[in-house]
Amino acid sequence: MTDTPARLLNLLSLLQTPREWPGSELAERLAVSARTIRRDIDRLRDLGYPVEASKGAVGGYRLVAGTAMPPLLLDDEEAVAIAVGLRAGAGHAIEGVEEASVRALAKLEQVLPSRLRHRVSTLQNATIPLTRGDGATVAPSTLTALAGAVTGQERLRFGYRAGDGTESKRLVEPYRLVSTGRRWYLVAYDLGREDWRTFRVDRVSDPFPTGARFAPRELPAGDAAAYMARSMARSQPELDLDVSFEAPAAFVTARLPSHLAPVATGDTSCRLRTRTTDSTEWLAVRLALVDAPFTIHGPVSLRTYVADLSARLAAATHRP
């Protein structure tokens, strides 16, 4: 094998299997001399691949964990499995993982051959995940298009549907994608409005990177997460939540989102006091899912909503 780049790729593919390879076996597999194998190993090390050589009569080589993540070679089955897994991680927010999933998925799908893209889409379309939420789903292709524009600092066009149903066309400079755990948002500078905006990704349609590059502007807040939190606080009034549970704090905390947690506890009870921008509808459902008796001390709006909901549910059980 005289083509050096192709030989290096084949050598790397062999070394990525979890075993140690004697130099003589590698030379036989690649139809080169042991001296050529040693030179190729040195080239891989220069490229950042941590190849370890063992001493002994035969000697051998294997890849070990290094200080940085070098590029990996994947076969078709591995690429499909990773793409499907990344789509799942992106679509069903796992705290601290979902944004990285989108970035990795954007990189992987950019280089997937068309035959593998078709296999990934077919498998994805044939499965339905069991999720909890408000039904606001986001297409992985939309997420990867937005992530690619963010990473490439490329202006983006898309259609957008506001909360009242109004349709509009937007031209933006995308800054960051932010996951709140239930929804995805795009933080971007809207060139038509000449101001920063946040967009719910499930309301974005037909995202189209224009190819025009831009220098990122300075965000009015410290980072995208802080700006997103401030934007949500402006759009949703804060509620002073005060709820007591007839259950230990550990039991209740395990059944509530991380931003809600009991702060005062006894042997068989606990109390939750916090400020939140969550809607009364969502809070009512989350409290009911704790599966423990509870009392709402405030706010009044939540008490009223739960009382009305309770009456509707009770009436529903008596209808023929």
C-alpha cells in the first residue's frame, strides 16, 4: 500500500479497535515493512493520536486516552447509531447534554453520506419516544441548521410564528441555542428589528443559512443563558410559590424539576418556598405528579386554578 494518507487511515482504523496490535501483524495487514509501520505510528502521534507502544519480544501498539479528543473513524453502523443517539439527546433535554448533542449532531450530519442520512431518518421516523411536555416538538434538522449557523457565524433566514399566530420572515445573526429543559430557544440579533430577540425553535420554519458571515455583536447580558432568563422573566410574571407537602424532602425533590426544591423540612413533611416564572397550569400538573398530599399557601392564582381544575376532573368522573 503506497498511498500514505490511505495507509494512515487504515492503520488508525485498526488501532481504534480495543486491542493491542503487534507491529508485525500491522505490517502484514497493510502490506508494508515494520519500519514503515514505525514511521506511520510517529506520524499519527504528530497528529495528536496517543499511540502507546509496549516493550517485549514482539511488541505492540494501541491507542490510549490522551489529553484531547482526536478525530475518530466510524464505520456505517457506528455512524448511524451515534447519529440516532445524538438526535435523541437533542430532542429530549438531558441537563448539560442537550446543547452538546446538537453541536455534535450538526458536525456528524454534515459529513454523513446520503445513504446513511436516509437510514438515520428512516429509523428516527419509525420510532416514537415517550415524553412529557406540552407537545412542542423540534425537528432535529432545524436544530442542526441553527447550530451550524451559530458555529459558522452565518446570517440566517427563517419563517417565524409568534405566540398569537402571526407569521413573519426574519433575517438574524444567530448567537446561541439555549435549552430550558422543556423547550429550545435561539438567541439572535434581529436585523429587521435592529435589536436582540429570542425565538422558540419549535415556531421556526425553513431555516436557511444565507452564506453571509458576520462578526458577533456584544450581547446585552453576560451570556446567552442570562439573557434568556431575563427575557423569560419579562414575558412571564413571577409567582411567589409556597407549598407544603406531607412527605419527606428527598421524596418530593426527586419528583420536581431542579429549579423547584423544598427548603424547610421535618421528619414526615417539607415546604417549598420560591419565586418562579412557570405558568400556573404547568405548576398545577407538576405538583400533582409528586404523588403526595400537598397544600397550596400561595399564590392565590394557583389555588384558584387548582380548585377549578379539581372541580372539572371530579365532574368528569360522574358523567355517563
